[in-house]
Amino acid sequence: MLDYLIAANREEIITRCRAKVATRSLPSPIEAEIDDGGVPLFLDQLMDALRLGSGSNPDIGTSAVRHGHDLLRKGFTVSQVVHDYGDVCQSITELAMEANERISAADFRTLNRCLDDAIAGAVTEYGREREQSTVDVAAARDSERLGFFAHELRNLVNTAVVSFEVLRTGNVGVTGSTANVLHRSLIGLRSLVGRSLAEGGLSQGVQNQEHILVARFIEELGAAATLEANARGIRLTVLPVEDGVAIEADRHVLAAAVGNLLQNAFTFTRPHSAVTLRVSASAERVLIEIEDESGGVPGGNPDDLFRQFEQRSEDRTGLGLAFSRWGVEANHGRIHARSLPERGCIFTVDLPRLPVPDLVIS
């Protein structure tokens, strides 16, 4: 049982976390980063959750908010706060492997859920405080992105590592569900890295505007998205696009923004259902729409999904969608969502259309 392993090695886990903090030199770590109640208290709350088999502990989010608030007031970045909890996970899994102790799937889910709650609490508090401050908005956005990148990266890497360890035992085959979990994790890592690179480019502003034929753009985007849809057991339908429709945009940033909307649809649509990618055009506008079969947004305004840190369904958060909004708006477009009750959601990218005389084949 994981709770017994943590209880027997609590001080060793804290020592390892402190050692990991010491390797991060900028800004200089201090004892408070580990000892101000954050990591020791998290371990105690994690053990309670594991013993109760509850999957989480409601106290974790509250204490994480307080821990994040205290450290951020002392000058720590959100990345450091996120790394603290990542260090806990890494230290626990290292100890388990050294002791040849197997972490059950249920305990691993509880560990990840508790880490998610802690990170979400700390980062959300960071975002709230930064919004109320006079700190430069661009710097705040960079820190928020970094924090969530570390969060998502940790989840995907941990899932991939655990899946690989199970496969390595030889007790399961490479065509089974464990291999599928590993495959999805690797695809998610590829997508996350691609999106972070696009975000980095976006922070410097859109610099590579070009004339783009929408039919060819959608064809290229659909080809890559179809591979992931097939891997997830989802049917992607890409409807034909009218010839001659063109826009002016940064191809890489816009592809990342629309691709992220497709990723969102694949993640939240119902199992074995469909996602549709289509384009419509008027004399002045081009609409790129992604429709899923997620069941819609229960209550509230679907456009709120584009807010950072906003959560509307069990796991749907707004960071990736916020990036899509930034990417589309940087290309002089608009983005909005609408809910189809009991059916799904439609996300629409609305861009200015190039006049026909200005078309350039690309």
C-alpha cells in the first residue's frame, strides 16, 4: 500500500524534495520552499486520501492555495511552486522503485488526483493575485503558461513511465490497454511540446503573415488530426472546403490554435463518437468550426471556457483554449463557443477573408 510506504519514508521524501529544490538555482532556493507547511502537510493529506480510498482530499486544494500564496509573496515563481509538487511525485516513485514496491493503479490515480488538486490550487491563487497586481501582464502570462506546462508535462510523463514499467514486466502485451495508455501519453507529449513552441513564438508576436489557401490548410491539419482521432477510437470528419477561399495569417500559430481546439474535442467528446471539422465562407469572413459530441456545457456561458484557470466540466480547463484564443486574436480573428444541449459544443474560429483579387497560391 502506498500510504504505508509514504508513512515509513516521510522524512526521506522531504529530504529528497529539499535536495531537488537545491538544484534549482534561479531564484536561489530557501528552506521555506519545502518547510513552510507545503510538502510535509501535502504528504499527510495524501496519506489520509490513500487510507480512505477517496481518490482525493478536499483539504489539499485549500492548503495548496495558502502554500502558494505564502511562497509567491516571498518572491517565488509559479514554476517553483509547481516543481515542489512534482518533486514529491518523483521522490515517491523513486523510493517505490528502489524498494521494489509496486504502486497499484488505484493508488497511482489517487496520487495524481491529489497532485492535480494541489497544483491547481496553487496556480489558481497565483493567477488571482497577479490579476489584482500591477505586474506586467505579459510576464504574468508567461509564468502562467510555464506553470501549466510543467503540470501537464508531469502528468503525461508519469503516466508514460508507469505504463512502460507495467509493459516491461512482460505480464501484459503491447496490443493491450496498457500499451494504448502509453501511446496516448506519447501523443499528448508531442502535442504539448508543439503547443509550447507555438506559445513561445506567439509571445514574440505574429511575425510570419502569409496568404493561405484554406482548403490546403485544412487538408494538412486534418491529415495529422486523423491519426490521433484513430488512435483514440474517434471518427474525425473533415468536410470539403470551397476552392479559392484564402486568409492572411501566421500559418504555424494558426495551425497550433486550431489544432488545440481539435485536441480539446478529442479529449472531451464521448467515447466512440465523432468530431467534425468544417469551413464556411462569406464575402468577408471565413469560419472554421470544430464540433464535438461531448454532451455540451452544463450551465454557464460556453465562452467562459476560454478564460485561464476556469473549469466547467470535471476535467476541462481553460488554459489550452485560452492559448487558442490568443493565437486566433493575434491573427486578427475572433473565437467563440456555443453549447448544443445533450449533444456537444461547437468552437468557431472567425477570420477575415482575403479579397479574391489578392489571392496568392501557397
